[in-house]
Amino acid sequence: MAMVAITETSYAQYSQDVIKFSTFQTGSTARIKAIGGAQTAVGGDMSSISGNPAGLGFFTKSELSITPEFNKFGASTSYLGQGSTSNSNNLNFNNASGVAYIKLNTPSGTDKESGWLSLNLGASYNRTNDFYQTINYSGTNKNNSISNYYADLANSQGVSTTNAYSLQDWAYAHNLIDNYQVQPATTPATTIYLSNVFNNHIGTGAAPNQPVNQNNNIIREGGQTEFSISGGANYSNKFYLGFGIGITSLRYNSINTFSESGTASVYSGNVGGVNTYTNSNYVSSYTQNQATTGSGFNARVGVIYKPVPAVRIGATITTPTWYTIDDDYSEGLNTQFKTGVVNNYKNGPADYPLTYNFHTPLKVSGGLAVFLGTVGFITGDVEYLDYSSTSISNADGYDSKNDLHDIKTLYRSTVNVHTGAEIKIEQLYLRGGYAVQGNPQRNFGSDLKTISGGLGYRFMNYYIDATYTNVKGTQNILPYTTSTFSPQADVSKTYDNVFMTFGLRF
């Protein structure tokens, strides 16, 4: 499971999506999750299939395991000085893995502990990202209205009164914005679009300056998965080498509804050469829906070296994941005037489908594990990714220039840290860990911090592992942007997750 901590705006912007889809984590069992996700140097765990494939060289038996999970998401949001909370729960199938142990034959009379001793093959299904979230916030905005955003769009892109196909066209038709002549010191007069809310326009009979009530409800679903196939070899119980490929898929659905109520002054005609306006209470909802699916592939190579029996040093290089994405974004605007000018307006949904390609950053991982005899071990990993190297390509008439610029300027390289330890008490295993996932955003949000702990029990050829993780981070959401004031919701997110792994060795 991974959680994204980036700034999000209310309009379609593919740079944000490709970063969201690039922050997936390595699939793992409950055991590895309990030690903070540190698996690069440990080896001998089913997580090696999708992590460091060299770890497969440590297996001396074939093995099967499955890992279901329970996720609880909670969000605490502050918007314009008003707080709110929301939460959601879901069950998922996190991991299913199998390893085939293949002992290599050695000539009779030779040392059975030297040379290539085994070549082990593994396959696994992993859930690498979880998008399930419910976020709701509201507040009283004394500074501006979302109609100021519509007016900015109208001034920069124009308005069509004959073919209402854009958001600003709809806002103009709904009487949320209007065009006004600003008479300068010299002629001719300048015509600009202004909001009909907050007395932001020019005209007599304008509504008094008063706040608007705003609410944003966001529902997100989906996740990312990877099917991995890997092989790992053991050379003299000292050097381990592995290679693997991953076939990835993603599904992401989002419904975002921004609602606003207040008072607008709507032009109602010219009486005796004087423009007249009617003050009317209104409720308006701007809805955005997104349905995204995609598939991709990657490859990885890894090594583990034991300079002495108690120390393992590991490294993995994972190529970028090359994705093909099918995205369907739609938006609609509904407005109802309740007093004065009584009218209902509805436009949309208008669909904007797009198929495009992108690739995630290259990932380089290094790890160290120190074993304390048969008592247990301590381990740590460091991962490096440069999110500014993420790339998105042109497709279907879409020009990726602006999104590429945003990726280069808004995102950065990060370092992820995973640490953990395991202690063995007869057949019982005690585990704990801590991890930090670096925030790819330059100026917003925070790193994700994970505290984990778990238990394991071995009996005969079976094992059961249970793990609890607590993940915390922050996100900043801009429901809309204007040239003067852009309101911001500060979201504190918490994931409480439980994982159970059931395994069999044979």
C-alpha cells in the first residue's frame, strides 16, 4: 500500500496523475511489511520475487503463500479555518506468491558447497498502490468564489455564446460571470469578464460583499498491481544473483463534486438607459469524474553478497515502468437560482478521453542486513528515485509540453528509507520497523512515515505472519486557482492496515 502526498488542483492535469501512478511500492509479505519494507539485503522471503530477485537464491525448499489485507483510511481536513473528518474501509488481496526450488547437480566428488548450488524461480501477484480515499471538507469563503476562477478562464481563453462547450461558456450561460466594460482614462473602453458574486462586477444594484459557502466531496477508488516473474541463483552460499520482470496494471476512479452557495447580482435588463441587477440566492455544483486504466512493464536485476556469514549486502536496480494509459475525464456544471432570477441551468457532462504513454523513474536500492546468530537480524534499505525524470508523451492530439514543464519544475528526487528488525523466540518471531517515503512534490505536502510491527509463528512446514502498519502524511488540495487568492485545504491522512500471510514450505 502506498499513499500519495502531492498538491492537486480541480482541473485535468496529467502531470499529477503520472506522479500519483509512479509512487507505488514494492509488493511484499506481512513479514517484510512488519520490518518497514526493508527486503533488499535480507533474502529468503517471498517478497524477493518483486523486490531483490537475488534473495530467491536463499531458498532451500519450494514455497507458497497468500496475503490478504484490511485498510482503514482517515482524513482530517482544515479549509478556511473550518475542520472536518472523513474515513473509508476496504478489504483487498495484497500478495500471492510461489517459489520453485531447483537444486543444481554437481559432479561426484566435488565440494557441494561451492559453485552454482541452486537456481530458484518465483512468481507473485502484488498490490502495490491503494487509491481508496474519501475526503470531504467545507468552509465559508470571505475572499472569493469559484466563479472568479471561471472569470479568469473567460479572460484568458474567451467565451463562446453560440457553442457552449467549455467551463467558462457554461459559467457565462449560468449567470455566474458576465462581461463588463471598464472605462479607462482613455477610450475605447475595455471589456472583461468578472464574477457576479461578491460585488466583483461593475453595476448598480450589486449585491453587498458577503461570503459564500463551499463544500468539496472527493471519492477515489482503485489501485495498482504487479505480476512478477523472477529467478535467483546461489553461488557458494556467498554470492546471489537475480533477475525479474514485472507486468503492471492500474485502475483509478475519482468523483469530485465542488458545491457553492451564496448571492449573485444578475443583470436583468436596461431600464431607462440604466443597467439593472437582481440579487438572487444560488447553488452551483461543479463535478469532475475520472476513470483511468493502464498497463505496463518493468525489469529488475539484483545482487546480494555475504562478506562474512553474519552480514549481507544487497543492491537492486529497477527500470522505469513503461505505461500505456486510457483516461476518460468529464466535467459538468449545474446551477440553480432560488430567489429573484429563478432559473435552473445544466451543462455536461462533457467527456475528454485520452490515450497516452508515460514512464516512471528509475529506482536504485541498497541494503544491509546483520544477523545475530539464530536470534534474529537488523536491516535497513535506502532507495533513490528522481520524479522529475518522469516523462509523458504526446498522443491523440494532446501536447505534453506543459505537463513535462510541470514535472521538471514541481517535482524532485527523493530518498526512501526502510529499517526493521526481527527477533526469534523458539517458534515465535517478533518484528518491528519504520519507513519514510520521500515526498516528490517540491513545495507542498510531507513525507509519508510508516510505523510497523508484527508477529510470526512457524510450525512444521507452515507459517503465519500478522502485521499492523500505521502510515501518516499530509496533502494540500487547491479546489480551484485564481490570480488573486486560491483557497487551500490542508489534509492529514492516516492509513491503518492489517496484513496476514499464510505460507507452506515443501
